[in-house]
Amino acid sequence: MFDLDKPSFLSAKLGRRQALQRAAHLTLSGAAVALLAGKDALAADHSAMKGSAEQDVRILNTALGAEQEAVAAYQAGAECGLLRKPTLGLAVQFQGHHKEHADALAATVSKLGGTPVAPKRDYGFPVSSLKSEKDVLQFAAGLEKGAVSAYLGAVPIFADRELAKVAASILGDEAMHWAVLRYALGENPVPSAFVS
Amino acid sequence: MTSRFLAALFTTVVAFTGTTAASRPQGDAARGAQIYERCIACHALKRNRTGPKHCGIFGRRAGGVAGFDYSDAMAASGTVWDSESLDRFLEAPMDAVPGTSMGYDGVKVPQDRADLIAYLQSATADSPLCR
């Protein structure tokens, strides 16, 4: 994961920060582990309020389906041959994050007594309409922007506030992906003070 | 005197609230296309994804896209999609269809909903958006 080519637009300083990056990655994984470790208590709480647990599982499973599609989308993006080195590295790294989100969501669904949805075999991506690196980055940026909105729409409706926190934590990560992809496209990376 | 004034006032108020309820804001489909970017983690106009495709939604019954695995709640809702039912659903999906798998808080600004609905209405099966 960390032999990624440094995106040139983020300046060469990034190279000296690889150790830091590695530490940040460990923290992230640590956070994901902690999120799941708390789920025994969550599961117990939920059995006491069954209806809202079922609703939370539905919300988690829908988010899981979208994350699985994002993993497949980055796979298609990486395999289409249009991404050059710096952006290819980004795609691989962001795909890794989406995998971590999917794993965390699936484990949480199971802990709460639900059945995690399975990834689809074919997502029917509009690959034929992707003709340049820019097209691929724009497609990815659109998905990441949509993911920010989706998690924003999930935060207020979880019955369990701990799950809302998990959603907000993922939202932050998706927003960073979106900003970096916009930057790679030469667009203003942070176009507004609020997301919607 | 006072009671006549109150009666007149009452009539005015009823007439006024009557019109506001009946007239949702005019929608702008072009702006709706931008609002639709909030939906594209899960939806596309032309293909089923985590959520069902939207082409041809006006006049279709809820849960009506063949091959999409809807929640029981959506499949049994008995709703037919038009401006009014979409407005209600998109404001608060989980209140409008309790048990829906669309885990999303909703679009809270009436003008945003009107724009979004105008965009969905323009996505008829034979429109350029859907061909």
C-alpha cells in the first residue's frame, strides 16, 4: 500500500512524509478495530430495542452495497489502462479505504444479527464512455461526492449514535478523496464551506 | 363588527394556507440535475445500482423496476410516483415508507425537492437522458 507513487501535484515533500503516512494508516486501522470492538455493547443494546436495530442494519447494509460498488469501480478504473502513475496510485489507495469501510460495515451488520449483502458480480459501469484519464477521475470524483452526501444522509437517522459516529468518520475520509480527485483534475479541491 | 372582522380574517387565512399547500415551488430541472449528484452513490437514471434506476419513474408504481430487489415495505407501499408522492418520500424517506432500505435522511429544502422532481419528471423512458 505504501509504495505508492507520490502524486506530483502534492509536492515532493510527501516522500519525506511516508513514515507519517504509515503511522496515519495504522491509526486508521486502529480506529476501525476500535469501532468494531465496541460492537458487543452495541449488539446488547440493540437486542433491547429490536425495531430500531433492524432499521440500523438496513442503513448499514445499503451503505455496504455502495462501498462494494466503489471498490469495484476503482478496480475497473485501475484496469482500464487510462490512469497514469500518480493517479493510479491514488486509485489503489482509495480503493483500499473503501475495502476497509466495507469490511467494517459488514462486520457491524453481522454483530447486530443481520446478514451482510454480497457484492454484485457485475455493476455495469459505463466503461465505454470513459476515454481519458480525466473521464476516469471525473467518474471517481462523482462517486466520492455522492458518497459524502450518502453518509451525510445516514448520520441523522441511525437510532444508535455510535453508528452515526462511524458514518461521520467514513464521511470525512470520502470527503478527502473527493477533494484530492478534484485537485488532480485541476479544479478547486474544496469548492464550498459545507457539503450537502 | 369584531366577529365580522374575525370571520374575514379566518377566510383569508384559510384561503392563503390553502394555496400554499396546493402550490409547491416551481421546479427547475437543470438545477435538479445538480441536486441529483447527492443521489449518485446509490442511483443512476439508466441502471439499477444499490438503488433502482430512475428512468420512467413518473407514473410507475413504487417498487416497480423489474429485477431490482426492493424492501418488502417499498414493494407493498401501494404508492404511484408523481410530484406529490415523490415530494413526500424525498422529504423523509424513512417516515414516508417505514422499513424502506433507502437509508437517507431526505432532501429538506422544498425548492431543492421541486428541482429534483422536475429533473426526475424529465427522465421519461424515451427522453435523451434515458436513451
